[in-house]
Amino acid sequence: MKSRIRHATALLSALALTLLSGTAAATNGYFTHGVGTESKGMAGTGIGSNSANGPIIGASNPALAVFAGDSWEIGLAAFSPRRSYTAGPSLAMGSGGAFTIGPGKFDSSSEWFPIPYIAKNFRLGNESVINLMFYGRGGMNTDWDDSNASAWFNPSGGMGMPFPGTYGAGDAGVDLSQAFLAVNWAGKAGDSFAWGLGPIFAVQMFEAKGLMNFMPYTETFNECFFFQAPGTCDPTPDSLTNNSHDTSTGYGFAGGIWWGLSDAVSIGLSYQSKLSMSELDDYSDLFAEAGGFDIPASTKFGISFKGTNDVRVNFDIERTEFSDVASVGNPMVNIFSCPYAVYGFVLGQTGDPLQALAAAQASPPQNCLGGSNGAGFGWEDMTTYKVGVEWTHNDRNTWRFGYSYGEQPIPESEVLFNILAPGVMEQHFTLGLTTQTSGGGAWNFSLMYAPSKSIKGVSPFDPTQTIELEMSQFEFEVSYIF
């Protein structure tokens, strides 16, 4: 048994490079709408269902792994997010200290991504299982490389001038990939109760580009410029942007229960803790807490009704605590308490550089990018409501249908920075099919369509301009259980 687990663990880990090399997931915030083809076919539901799904179901609720067979499950998704931003006209166009995004509508390139997963159950002798899984669940990718994109500003405060790139520093965008290795121990206590728990290990890769014009708002710049003697330090941050991919690792835990209330009704509850991740050192001037980017906690509850022998209906609720991660949840408004911003505001109001300097030195640099209270993406917590239907058509084929809704996490005040991460999806429509093979295996298929959703708000760096973020998505996934 130990040698089989080691072999499976090595195989799961070997997929990490494949998964991290090009994934991008952004449905409910920057998490996928579900994990595993069968659950995805029902909009990510199934927390309270004891259907005999494949071993990847342990990623949704660790307790449910005990109902899966002693089998392998391998899956691959083709995921396509379509993202755009529209910058409206501006009365300032970068003049008088304004920072204006060049007007027009622009689309992000890189529209197709492969996302694999693999899971294995090992049946133990006491009606319990060891459940190993490797999967991707979180991520975000944008690539704003349109040659017509520009930003207008003037560092001296005079007439605005155009500079190439969304933020005026060349092609802009981010690439965030997150992968998880979970080891669950699941078992039963009688016929109507199951439990599961275990550690989760995570690895994430991140890259950002085209953000150098945010340099004056970094803690590194402000500490040097306002609080050190001239010539004793270099104010230029070297961990803000264009540093290729950086990697961080971390861990947490997941646990869940399943309780059969009757032959027809069952409930489930699962919890994944906040995953404590090592800092992204190459982006310590961008993310709050010197490169901190923990993975937020999530809680799921589900109730499942088996109406007949052929139909099951699932209702799930999922809560994700994005605001508990400073680099994700801190609002953009924090940046206006940064000394450089205070200096510019007071100088513009009074015309007195000494008074402006005094005001800047009285402001905490911790509110700057990279600081302990640094500006982030301003995401709010997200609650998603889901319904899924599973219909066993015959001994060979099972159909699945699903719908989910969750109010997207980006406030209107946060549109400027979230050009990088426009995770605005709210609705998902899904379809799935499992077909049994003559050899005892099973093919699973799922389709997901997320209709276009947009959000519009006023740019905090140019109050005369609005910015609209828009996204739609499509995904096809196939997996095999054997």
C-alpha cells in the first residue's frame, strides 16, 4: 500500500509543471466553478450527495471520497475566458496630475488554456480510503498587448501626453496559476455518516508586466524619497513588475462531513482553510505585506434530494473569503494615503512644497503598494448559490445540468486596478454526461457557459473618466475513470 501511494503521489506531483505552465481560471472570483467533470456538469454542486462519483469529488467535500471507487480519475479542461475593458472619454486626458487610460475598447489576448487534474483512491480495510488529488482551482490571466492601448499623464503636472500600454509602461497584464495537492483520509461512522480531512499543499506562480508607472506609490520609493537622506538609497523598486514568473508554496487543510438524514435527503459541509503561502519576493513592491498572496478560505454547504431512483437534485452554497487576503481585499483607496499621493495633493492645494513635504512625512508608507496595509484589488467576499440535477437515464448514461449565481466581488470603485484581474462573472450554465464503458470504466463530459457580465466605475486617478470591465467564458472538460 505505501509503495502504491508513493507512486501515485509522484505521478500527481509530476503534473504540476504541466498545470502551472499555462492555466488561467476565473469564474467565481478567481476560483473555478467546481472541481471534477461530474461536479462541474452540475455547476459545482454535490457537497451533500453520496452519488458514486470519481475520486476527485474529495476536492469538493473530503468526506465524499469514501463513496468513490478504488479507482483513478484523469481529466482535462479546455477553458476560454474572453476579457475586455472599455475606457471612456476624459475631460482631463492626463493633464493637471490626472492619470487617464487611453479611451477605447481593448480585448485581452490568450483566450484558451488547458487545465488537467488527476485523482486516486486507495481503499483501506476498515471502510475508509486514502484520497490523493492534484488539480487547479484558482488563477487569472490577462494580456493587454494591443498596440493602440495607451495611458495619458504628465509627471510634471502639465499637459497630458500619451505613453504606450494600458498603464503607459508597455504591454500590461498578469498571469496567476494555482495548483493543489490534497491528501484526504475519509471514512464512515455507520451507514448515515461520513467524514474526511487532510492537508492541502499549494503552489502558485505569478507574473506581472507593464506596471512601472505605479513606482511612486510603492513603499520602497516612499521610504527612500521621503524618509532617508538624499543619496543614501535608491528609490527605484526592483520587485514591482516585469520580473517574469515567481513561485510561492504553502499549505492548509480541508475537512468535511456527510450526513444522510433519510433515504432521500442528505446534507454535506466542507471547509478549506486559508492557505498560508510564502511571499512572492519578486513582486514584494506590488502586493501588500511585501509580496503576500495567501489563498482565501472557503466554506461549502449542500443538501441533496433523491426524488426517484433516477433523479437527484442538489442545492449548494459556497462562501469565499477574498477580503481576508490583504493583497486581494485591501481597497485601492489606501494608495491615496501613501506619502507621494499626499505630497501631490497638498502641493496642488497650497503650492507650498515645504508644507506638502511635512504632510507626506506624516503619512504612513505602509499604505503604499507592498506595505503592510498596501493597496490591493479591493475584492469583497463572495457567496455563490448553485443548483444541480443528476438524471440516470439508463444503466449506461447519466446526464447532469446546473446553474449557479454569485454577485461578483469587484466594487465599482476598484475598476482601474482590476483591468489586470476582471473576475466579474456571476452566472454559469452547465451540462454534463457520464457514459459507462464495457470494460468497467467511465467517460465524463461537461460544458460550461458563463454569459457576458460587465461592471463600470469611475477611475480613481481621473474622476472625469469611467472604465468598464467585461468578461464571458466557455469551458469543455473530459475525464476518464478507470
